[in-house]
Amino acid sequence: MSGSALLAHDLVRTLGARRVLDGVSLTAAPGHRIGLIGENGVGKSTLLRLLAGADEPDTGTVVRPSDLGFLHQEMPFDAGSTIADVLDDALREAREILADLDRLTGALAAAEQGSPGYSDLLGAYGQRLDQAQEHEAWDADRRADIVLAGLGLGMVPHDRELGSLSGGQRGRLALAALLARRPAALLLDEPTNHLDDSAATFLEEQLRGLPGVVVVASHDRAFLDAVCTDLIDLDPAVDGPTRYGGNYTAYQAQKRAERDRWQRRFAEEQAELAELRRSVEVTAYRVAPGRVKRDNEKMGYGHTTGRVQNQISRRVRNAARRLDELERDQVGRPPEPLRFRATALATASADGMLLSLRDVRVPGRLTLDRLDLPATDRLLVTGANGAGKSTLLAVLAGRLAAVGEVRRRPGLTVGMLTQDTVFDRPDRTVRESYELALGAERAESVPLLSLGLIGVPDLDRPVGQLSVGQRRRLALALLVADPPELLLLDEPTNHLSPRLADELEEALGTGPGAIVVASHDRWLRSRWPGREFHLSGRRT
């Protein structure tokens, strides 16, 4: 087992001025499928590159199987290569094993038992036979066809050049080549990107069937739940990255238990601190010089004063010492989960609706007969790519003109999170943009850092320098801090860590007003608590 395991010890990697990984260790034995999770920038992709040997650590060691596959962002083939070229490369080792078996079979048939070299031939044959069974070499070509079909490439001719494929098709082809190859260790970075539901489910089945090591970085909670035997949370913690046994559901349960313990300890320590402060203050007053004696203290005071004073002074010192220790070592308050900070719920019009659509059309993009949104509605919009989900949200927001009847409650406030967020003033910092959008009073009452969507290093960065994901987080923060009566969210969990996506989902269930969400997120869709509205993609 140790020969096929993937072992990393005390990895340190600094990129620029930032230490991305600081003493990370990992042990992955065959049969274990480990998920790497955490916020963007915590080092998931960096760790995968170190494990694969595509990058070298500053310090630390990696021991990896010789047969290792790594899903690169781009395949190591030029644009003129064909799908057949990629598959031939993926199946080369399996075909070589089978060719060697045929050659060794012939050599053994021609040699006499006990003749010189016979035992060496037999040993080589046994070794190759084991490799053929491990790689399922006899089934390699059929497996390649099954994998291509399962990932949505079955109808693409094998003579198609890579340069003619879309980015999503090239990503799926790279994944198909690795699955067809079946390496002893497989490293994947966001493998469900560009996959629809059926392809993602197919990938999960394939990975569960692999006998070797799988290490995968992913934000896809449904994928993590279906595939992983262990999860490693790379978000900063006192004791470094934390490994959790089980799938994503088990991870959630363990994180909830951790938070409950943290909350209990914080509450207990705060209660003890209050008691110690009171005890020190009251006891110190009781022994204060010049305090007026009560009548029952005056008689015999001279005989007992030394002993009593010493006892009380000792209690004061002990309480003060414990108070000092606890104030120094107390745990911090657990961060509040993401929650909408609303001042009031929306109110409906006389017919009970915030917004109603009748016979709405956006030529070539959307056809809709009827849709009503009550004041506290929770609506999930589903449909295939191109069905018109984003178009519908833009119509509801009033950002896109449509043919037909669109009735809004007078004065209705609407906010929308788009997939590509652009700010009018890219030169303004994150802090300035937040304060100017909300107003000073609201920004002060709901500090940006309290939402957990933006980190301290980004507060004074111009918004124009933020990544797409960071801009969306800032836009989401504005909606969370001052939510509208109608909230429209287009793929809201994109670019969020699994933890933040969990918090956002919970917040959506209890948030104010009406909420409409369009999402491909399988985990969100499978747990949606409200209505579902499916767009078939019918056009006029």
C-alpha cells in the first residue's frame, strides 16, 4: 500500500510576499478520495500542483506513485492535435501492457520449463499481468468510448482538432483522458466545471469505482458529498489545516458540533469573567482601608483582624490571578454566520403580489405566459443553459425591456446579483464603494468585515483590481447589508467557499422579502425550501 500511497510532509510554499501553504501534510492511501475545501486563495490549487510535481515546495517532501494523473487547466497538446491523439496518449500504457503480454505469452510457449531464462520470463509475465488487471487494460478502448459518452463528447468525431473545440469541451476531454487511463493517483482541480447534471453524476460514479488515490479541490458540495471519503479544510485555523472523515454531509455535522462547542465555551468563559470581576471588586471593597465597621464586627476585631484580612486578601489575589489568566487566554466570540440585515419585510399590493408577469416575451431569449411573486416568496428558477434564466431575472429587475405585461407594486425596491458584476467607479476602494453605496450610517451599523465576504487585505484595494469572484462578493455584501424587498440572485454560490454557500442558503430561508434564485448548484437545488419555476427554453 505504501508504494501506491501519496504522501506529503510539512509543505511550505510562498508565492510573492504571501505564504500560501505553511506546513501542510497529507497522507492518501489507495481507496481514499480526499476533497480539498476552503476559501479562494487558501492554497488548494497550489497544494495540488505540489502533489503532482508541477511545482516544487520551498520546504517539505512529497512521495507520489509513478503512475499519477493531474487535471491541468489546459491539456499539453497543441491546437492541431485531434481527439484521437489525446485518446491514443491516454491509452498508450494500457496498449503497451497488452502488447508485452502477447510477446511474453509467445516467449513462454516457445521456452521449455526449467530452461535458462524461463523463470525471468514467468516473473515478467506475472508483473505485466498484474498491471493489466490493475489498469483494466483489456477494457481500455471500450472504457474510453463510455467515458466520452458520459461526459457529453460521444458524438464528437475523433478527428476533430482541439482548436475547434470550446473551452468546456477541451476540459471534458482532458478529464475523459484521465478516466480512461485510470492512473494509481488522480489529482483534480474543480473537475465539475463545464459539466451538466448527468455528466457530473457520471464522473462521481467513475471516481467511486477507482481503486487508487483521488485528491480533488472543489466548491461543488454535491460532488464532495457523493465522492469523498475525507475532507481537508485549508481555511486558516489555530492547529493548521483540519482533516475530517466522511463526505460533505459528515463534514457539515462536525462543523456544526465544533461551532456549538465554541459557542458554549465562549458563553461559559464570559460568565466566569463577569463573576470574577464582581468577586474581585466586592471582596476588595470588603477589605478596603478605612471602611466603616458594622456593629457585629467591632467586638473582638483586634483578635481576629489579622486572620480574616489574610483570608480575604488571599481570595482577592486568587480571583485576580484567575481573572488575569482568563482575560489573556479567553476564546474569541464565534463569527456570526452570514445573515440578511433587514429593517422591515416587504409589503404586497392590494392583490397580494409584489410583481406579476403576463404573456411576456424577449424575442429569441424568453417566452413566459404567467408568473406571480408574493411578498415573501422563495422561487428557484431552473432550466438548461440558454433557457432564459438570466433573462427572466433581468426582466424582473427592470433592466431588460420585454413585450407583454409587467406589473410592479409602486415603490418596490429590487436588488440583483448578476454573474458578471461591474462597478461604476473601478478606482474607488472596496471600503469606499461599500460606504458610498449604503450610506455612512448603514455601513457603520453593518460593518463590511462582519459579513465574512471580504477580507481585511482587500478593504483598501480598488474594486477594478478585484477578481470576478471578489467583485461578486462585494455586490452580495451590499445586498446582505441592506436587502431590498425583491432580491434576485443569478448563480449566487459561484465563487463562494462551501462554508459560505451553506451560510447563504440558510440565510435565504429566513431572509426578508421575496427571493428569486437561478442556479445550477445541485446541492442548493436539491434542498430548496420554496417553489420551483422551470423554464423549458421555448422561444418566439
